[in-house]
Amino acid sequence: MDFAFNDEHQALRAMVREFAESRIAPNAEAWDRDHHFPVDVVREMGELGLFGITADERWGGAGADFTNLCIAIEELARVDQSMAITLEAGVSLGINPIHEFGSEELKERWLPDLVAGRALAGFGLTEPGAGSDAAATATRAVLDGDEWVINGAKAFITNSGTDITSLVTITARTGPDEISCIVVPAGTPGFTVEPAYRKMGWRASDTHGLVFEDCRVPATNLVGERGRGFQQFLSTLDDGRIAIGAMAVGVLQCCLEQSVAYAKERESMGKPIGSYQAVAFKCADMEVMTEAARLLVYKAAWLKEQGGPFKQEAAVAKLYASEAAITATREATQVFGGAGFMDETLVSRQYRDAKVLEIGEGTSEVQRLVISRGLGLPVS
Ligand SMILES: Cc1cc2nc3c(=O)[nH]c(=O)nc-3n(C[C@H](O)[C@H](O)[C@H](O)COP(=O)(O)OP(=O)(O)OC[C@H]3O[C@@H](n4cnc5c(N)ncnc54)[C@H](O)[C@@H]3O)c2cc1C
């Protein structure tokens, strides 16, 4: 058993931390306030190779292990969840469906720009009437000659409307009992990106509703086999859950560091607040949660790299880490007192942002369903 990160992991962590602290941290509060998606910084993340960490070298990627991607996401989330989710969704939801399941034609057409971070892609699964219940997907795609004709709507889709978004992969009903994934290039007639949502958190990330009205795309835009869409997105979500867990680890690390530093510096009644057990024990609990979440997330990442089943471990890691992150952001805000309620205090933004960690890529309730079923319980 080896719990150590290797030299490659450590070098990547140092590189991403330096980038996050110099290019993201100083600006993140303003981006959050203005709901501004900083496309130039996302391009810089591309130039650093972050979108291509796990992609095949053939498409310009580094072909590195999944642990590297988790480390990059964790380090971004330590300073700003909006940029972390932009990377997480860009890879897990944008690149991976095409990289894992797409035809050579789709890969050659789309992957080089996505892997280089010159372009972004979204994945449209959720609909106004189908979220946790993905089987209720109502968007339809009908084959007409050599084209799919798509009608329907998607809700809350990340990276779907940026200046560099090149496509969304959507799930659509292609038969009565059949869901398939289809690539819809940005700008296709009949494909409308609605105005960006106003959000409680992740305000500098890009999230839109999408509408498809007699939207025609080539039949060859089908991702993998017809009717395999359900299996494809379940597999996509398993990876994504570990990656969301990695975001939560970054948030926990942030809360721990910020709270300990403030508890040493801030004085009350003649002593540093960290000398009061009420405050010190909050920090102690954050240390425990950070350590536990990190172990769960990187164990799940390691299992995935071994090629074995990891659905259960991914759900456990996502559930624990996201709920711990919410607890830690609430407690860190408390450690900061009134200052914790102010926008310029990092933990206050982390608090607002963290809530969605237990909603996206499967709610906490859905994770508990997955875990219960993994235990053989007949829960519905
Ligand atoms: C900022 C943001 C970004 C997102 N990005 C994307 C994206 O890029 N692509 C994408 O496809 N989606 C995206 N989503 C959507 C997200 O995945 C869904 O919101 C999530 O899966 C929950 O679906 P829902 O909102 O329809 O809630 P619902 O499914 O309506 O759930 C409502 C509540 O009921 C509970 N519930 C539902 N069914 C059950 C059940 N069977 N048992 C117990 N409890 C249940 C849920 O846990 C929840 O508490 C994003 C969401 C947000 C907020």
C-alpha cells in the first residue's frame, strides 16, 4: 500500500498551485461579483495543458493518470470553485464522452481544440423535467435521411455558452426505449443557448439552458453506438463524481488553511481565538474531514486507474467529500465571525459555492441510492 503522490503528481500540484494563486486568486472575487467568465484565463489553463492531462497524446494530451487531473481540480478549487468546475466539466463532461466513445471522425474533428483548451464543450443530460430521473429524458432525435432532427430542452448546462464553446453532447431519445448521445455543434440552426443563469454560487462559471427546435445535425454526430447513451453517461458520471470529490477536497483544504491562520492571528478577550477550544476544535474537525475526504477521493481515483469497478467508491467519495465541504465552509465562516460574512473573505465565497457540490453530477440523495444498491438493498 502506497499513500504517497509520485514526483509527477507533486510537480503538477506545484505548477497548478502557482498558477491558481497568481492568475486566479487575485481576480476571483471580482469575477464572482460580476458573474464574469474569464475566457482569457481559461485559455491560459489550456496552454498549461490542464484540459489535456488525461487525453491521449494523439490528440495533444499528456496521457497522464486520472490522479493528476484530480490534483489539478483540487488545486483550482482551493482558490476558486468556478475555475475548478470549468476544468472538471471541460474534461469529464466535454472531452471524455467523445474521447471514450466517439468515432474517429468525431475525435479528429473536435478533440485537438478541446484538449488544447482552445475550445470548450458541454454535456447536456439534465432537462427541465428530468434531472435525477435521467430516464425521463424527453428530448427526441429522429433520423431523417442522413441527419438527426432534434427537439427538446436541456437545463443547467455547464460550459455551453462561452465564447469558445464549440459543441454540446446531448442525450436524446432515439427510440421508445432508447437513449443516445449526439454532438450538436455550437451555432447549428435550431440550437438556442438561453441567457446565463443568475446563480447563488459558481458565478464565474458558465451555465445555460438550451433549446432545440428542428435542429439538424449529421447522422455521424452520434457518439458511439445508437441506444448506448444511458450506459455512456453513467460511466461519464462515475468519473465526474470522483472529480467533484476532488473539488471538495480543495475546498476543505482552503477552509482548514484559512481558519487555522485566522485563529492564530485574531484576538478576542486578550487571547488568540485559536486558544479557545470552541474555535480550535472546529479547525481540528476540518483537519479530520480534509484527510478523510482526500483518502476517499484518491482511493477511488486509484481504483479507476487499476481498471476495476469503482462505482461504489466514487459515490462514497463524492457524498462524503461534498457534505464535508459544506460543513467546513459553514464552520470556517463562523471562525471568521462578521468578516466571514463579507464578500472579500474567501471562505464566504467557498460557502456559497460549496452548496452545489451536493447537487451536481448526482445529488447526495442519488449517491445514497447508488451506495444502498451497491450494498444489495432493494431501495427505490
Ligand atoms: C451550477 C450547475 C451546473 C450544472 N451542470 C450540469 C451539466 O453540465 N450537465 C448536466 O446535464 N446537468 C448539470 N447540472 C444539473 C444537475 O446535475 C442536476 O441539477 C441534478 O442532477 C439534480 O437534478 P434536478 O435539478 O432536476 O433535481 P431533481 O431531480 O428534481 O431533485 C430534486 C430533489 O429531489 C431529490 N430526489 C429526486 N429523485 C429522488 C429519488 N429517487 N430518491 C430520493 N431523492 C430524490 C433530489 O436529491 C433533490 O433533493 C448542473 C446543475 C447546477 C446547479
